[in-house]
Amino acid sequence: MKLRTLGVITLACGLCPTVFILSSCSDTRRARATESPKMSNSDIEQSITAKIASEPDLDAKDVKVDSDKDKANITVKGTVYSEAARTRVLAIAKSVEPNFTITDKIDVKPREVSREQYTEEMANQARETAQSAGEKVGKSLEDAWLHTKVKTKLAANSTKEATKINVDVENRVVTLRGRVDTAEAKRDAGRIASETNGVRRVNNQLVVRAS
């Protein structure tokens, strides 16, 4: 009687490892099924580019994407026409690979708009942007247009440092404020503003940083 009992116990215990192994294999298959396939560098670049292209209002067709999986880095470069577009492009890149570092090499160069094309809506937007940057723009459409035009020309013709120059416009008089690295940068900014068609006078208050 004792032998039978022991035999049953042994058999039952012998089943335990088998049941455990089957359960473990099932869990492994389930885990593998839920894993997303890893993307190649080309896949990552195409995915980001496609997402950017899917937003036509973003207008970032000049943006290029380079992925380096070994360094867990994505480099985004090119030109966009506003800070909002730049921020959105970087957010799209991050959404595709949240664990990668995003290297920003995007230049922001606003479009130059003619006086005939410039609207009240554009002027209101320019005033809001200027206010958030600590700049002042007069109430006239002309002042808003000149502010936009001077900022655009500074971005197109100067270094990144010069794009941070504060530009105030009132009654077609432009005042430049901020700090630049060299006297040449100060002269260039003043020249660009004074050569902008429609500007009556330029007050160049830029300060050259001490070396």
C-alpha cells in the first residue's frame, strides 16, 4: 500500500516540470508575438519623412533625416519657415524613436512676402510673435510688414547669432537691440535693416560682447 502511494506521488511530481516548461514556452511565444519588429536606419528615416509629408501645412519638404542606430541618434537638418514648424518636425522625429537623441540642425528662415501679399492676419501673427520675443511693432500694417521683412533678411543673410537680435519697428523706424559677438556683426545687421525698402531710419543699439 505504501509503495502504491509513493508511486503516485512520484508520478505527480514528475508531471510538474513538464507542465511548467509548457507554460514557460507559451509565455515566451506570447511575448515574442507582442514585440514590434526592430526598424532599420532606412525604415526610421522613411517613417519620419512620411509623417512630416503627411502634414502639408507644415511645409517642411526641405528637411532631411539621418538615423544612426548604433549611436541611438537621429539628425534632422534643412530649412523651415517658422519656429513652430521646427518644433513640430523635432516632435515627429522623437515620436518615431522616443529613446533616441534628436540632433537639431534645422535653420529657420521665414519667407519674404511682398507688401501686396501681406495681410492683416499676417500682421497680427507677426505682432504676437514679436511680443513673445520681447519686441515691439507699431499698429500699422506697414510696421508689421517691415518687422517681418527685416527679421527675414537677418535670418537669410546673417549667422544664427544674428537671428536672435531683437527688432522693434514703429513709424517705419527700426531699432536693433541685443548682443552680438563682433563689431562686424553689428555693422552687418545695421546695414541689412537700413537697406530694407520702406525703412526710414535705423537705431542700431546692438552691444558687442567683450572678448
